[in-house]
Amino acid sequence: MSATCLAVVLCGALLAGSGPAHGEGRGASRTAPLAADSRPIAIDARIAGDDSETRFVMDLSRKTEVYAFTLADPYRAVIDLPHVNFRLPSKAGERGHGLITSFRYGLVMQGGSRIVLDTTKPVRIEKVFVLDAVDGLPARLVLDLAAVDRETFMRMIALEGRAGKSRGLARRSEIEPPNRNENDPRPVIVLDPGHGGIDTGTRAGSNVDEKTVVLEFARMLRDKIERAGKYRVVLTRTEDVFVPLAERVRIARAHRAQLFISIHCDALVRGEGEAQGATVYTLSETASDAEAARLAEAENKADVIAGIDLSAEPGDVTDILIDLAQRETKLFSIHFARALVGELKLSARLHKQPMKSAGFRVLMAPDVPSVLIELGYVSSQHDLKQLTSGAWRSRAGDSIVHAIDAFFTTRLAGASPAGGRN
């Protein structure tokens, strides 16, 4: 995957000469509301143009700096901004026009936001700028794209020397080193609420986002685990922000975690049938069934969804990382998964095949026993009702805590990880 970047320093002289394209005029927007704080508010967005030139426009409560670049395989244009409060219409971004097929938006790191536009073909960023709010009209972010052939696209990358350099997603280790107490002997458990920020995950018909459900569950589970005082708990994210998959693994290893639990919800597309219940996944080079393979493929696309440039990674990174996984770590993961299924069946409906395996990138720490829990299907009305029920969440959380206790009782006693209940 490759990137071509365009940095922009905004100034009045540059903006004064920038006019609308493809008939897009400033009079079409409504007046921007006053910001409740210093952060810009995004209130509307639209696309105009054709399959050779396309303009993307977003209305903001005030002017802000922007930084834009493109990515290939799949083709995307990415706009990075400071923290923006997005208050767009509920279905904004689902439909595109011209060179843009769709777009998504959200936080990608502490203090930073991102807009990712999927494009039909290679594109060049012709212009990107922000107009000041004036005469009661909102500020306006404008991005102009032009179609180019792939050879031209790759030549631009080579000339600019920016391949593999996606801006805006600094490693958390560079801005927030782990706060470890080396004298605290308690095991560290890392809870990983899936998705977040620009990556909403699955979405129920009632506009319930997976990223919100799993974050609320993870916070509740953290409190339950910490209440006993036997473990230290770290969350890979504590707010609605995107965290790259590799960074989630790095957080677990940096904190020397002894258990990693990634929390998700699943969904089936209408027409694919029905499914209900919780499922526990472990890492495997070969998926246990077609559904596990589908889910792993979907979850492993999180970095692509967020517009991360992965060109520096080996093409066969999945196989390499799976080979690195130690046999003992895999056995401990399976042991915990079995204990988890045994406890969850006492408090929650389980999938007809509750324990599966597949090549999830987020489970690939070679020295940290790791599982991924799909709490249920948001596409199932029964499961959705449970997932949004505080009482059900509490019971499921208690079951997970019991499984954690059983796992560490066995592990700290030095017993073999080969056991466990089915």
C-alpha cells in the first residue's frame, strides 16, 4: 500500500482565489451553530462532480488546519484534522458520487480526527483548503480530486518519496508510555474494546454501533475485575477513538499482559440467514469454519477502514506472525477460551458452535494468551436486546470474571494448560 501526501498551510491569500467547482455554491449551506467549546463542529457534507473530477465539501463551525493524502489498494483519499465534533446527518457518507463511492469519519487518535473517502480509481489531490466562516455562513473544507492512471499515481509517490508514511497515527508508545509498577505482582489483563472512532464496527438497524456497545461493556468489565483487587486492568481505548490493530497488540506486550481479551459483536447481512449467541475465538492459521473466516477477514480490515498506510508491512505478515506464536501461548489461550465458554453458558445464550478459531490479527501477540469474544449478533433482535441490557451485561461480566479467576488459579499453580471444561 502506498501514500502520496499533500500538506497545507492555510492563509487568506490562498483561499481568496479558490472558488466552487461543478456548480457547488456557498449559498446552499445552512448557518453553522456556535461551538460549545473550542473544537470545530462538522455539520454537513456533500459531493459534486463526475468520474474525472470530484469535489468533497464539509461545513464546519470554524476554520481549522487540514492535511490530505491518498492511499492505494484499496484507493482512498484521507483528510486529517484536529479534534472535530462530527454532527452530520445519520446516513452521511453512505452514498457517494463521481470518484467517491462513500466516506466515513471519526477520531483516530487523542486530539485528532480523520475523514476517509473511498474512491473508484487512483486519484490526485488537486486542491484542499478551508474557507473562513463569513456573513453567517459556515466555514467550509474543500477537497478536489482528479482521476489519474495507476502508473501516474505510483510515479507521484516515487517522486515525493512518501511511500509508507501515513501521517496522524503516532504510535501510542511515543505519546503515552505504559505506567507500570514493577513492584506490583498482580497479573495484568488487557481488555480490548473493538473498533472505535472512525471505525464503527457493525451497526444495528436502530443505529446501535458496535464500537459503543463494546466500550460500555469493557468499562463495566474492568470495574468488576478491579473490584476484587487481584488483577490490574488496562484498556486499549477508554473513549471513542480508533486504535490500529498492531497498536492493540503492542499495548498488551508493553504492559506485559498475562491475558488479552478483545470484545466485539457480530452481525449477519440480511439474506445470509440468522445466528444468535456469544462465541469465543482463538488464533489459528486455518479458520475453523467459513463464518469464522468471514469474521476474521472483516475484523482484520479495521486499519484499511481507518485509512492507515500498511505499505511497509510484509505482504505475508499474517503467516509470519502466526508462526511466531509460541505453542504454550496457544495452549493457554485455548484453556482460557474453554473456561470462558463454560462460564458464559450459565448466564448467556451461546452460539451453536461457541468456540472457534481464525487468523485474527489482534490476537497475534506471541507471548500473551489472547481470545476474542463476540458477545452476540446485533442483527438478532434477541441478542441486541441483551447487549443493551445492563442486567444482562452484568451477568455476562460476572461469568467472564469467574473464568479469569479459574484461569489464573490454574496458571499460577503451575498446572498444565491442556485441561479446561467444554
